[in-house]
Amino acid sequence: MKILVCDDEELIRDVVKEYLTLEQYQVLEASNGNEAIEIVKKNDIDLVIMDIMMPKMDGYQAIKEIKKIKDVPFIILSARSEEFDKLYGFDLGIDDYITKPFSPKELVARIKAIMKRLQNDQVIYKFDDLVLDDLAHEVRINSSLVELTPKEYDLLKYFMQNKNIALSREAILMNVWGYDFYGDERTVDTHVKTLRNSLGKYRDSIKTIRGMGYKFERKESN
């Protein structure tokens, strides 16, 4: 898998490259938008990590131009943390937005989550005998049908796509409700509560991460 890291700060590129290389990703580098465009033209890039504030061409314009060449997933990695910047990025079709300073380990986790979501040929998600059939749009536990609301279904699917990854409430809102949703993070807590009530023996598989959000993982054995 080839990942393009576009940032005018060499130190940032070096840190990101070090962590991605440890995960067996092939990393290409660009210091501005123009270089990024040329690299995408000449290479089969699987994902782009893009800064916003760069010389010659900013990240937003580079994303627009690259999307004309290939519909590749994007993660914006920027010091700009204003809501406008995030909303504009998602309006351009990016997949995630991470603000600096950042955790390289979290960046790797976000990349893995995006690539899992983009496995378009996957229609069945399994977690022991919990099965979500996206083609039939139904959930079963030990072959018994589980009744879920549409939003509970979407929430469970997002959890199953991102097993063992700590997910912030903001990320859940963004990916399940959409960036233009005007509710607050309590919406996530409410739906997680009702989803847990519907999952029977799997209710404890949705772990609360204090001060952050949730993680979907196997419950610890006694």
C-alpha cells in the first residue's frame, strides 16, 4: 500500500514516514501541492495525508486537483483547528481531519479505519456469532434476527468496521451522522445506550473510553 505524505515541514514527514514504514506501508513524500499532484500522476497512490498551509499550492487546492486524477482517500493533517477548515475539508470529500500536534499512533489507527471502510466488496461483518449482513441490511446473533433502528444499524456497522480502535465521539458523529449534523455528542451516548440494550450478550463489547468515546472489542473473560 502506497501512502503519499504532503507537508512542507520535513520533520513532520519524517515522523509520519517512520511510523508508517513500521506498519509496512510504502511512503512517498511531497513538500507542496504541486509535487503531490505530480506524484499522484506517476504512482498508484492508495491514500494521501495532506497539510493545508503550504507554499506554491495549499492543501485544499491540491485535493481538488488530485481528485480530478484519482478518487483517492484523504486525511488532512493540519495546525488549523477551526470548525470552518474541517467542514470545508469534508465538503471537498476528505475522509478524516487530524489537528497538529498529533499522535502518530492515532494517525496509523485512522488510516487503518479508512482502509477498512473502503473495502467495498465486504458486505458481511462477523464478530463471533454476531453477524451484520450489509446486503440484506440485517443483524443476527446466533442466527436470531436483532431488531435495530436505522441509526443503531449504522452505528453498529461503524463499530464493526473499526474493531479494537478507540473512536472519539466527534469521529462517530462525523462518520455515522455526517459532518453537517447539528446535534451534540450526547446523541452518540444515547444511541450507544439503546444499541447496547439490543445486543444482548454483546452489550459489553462496546467499551466506554472515559473522556473520549468508545471502542468495540471482545469483553474480557473472568
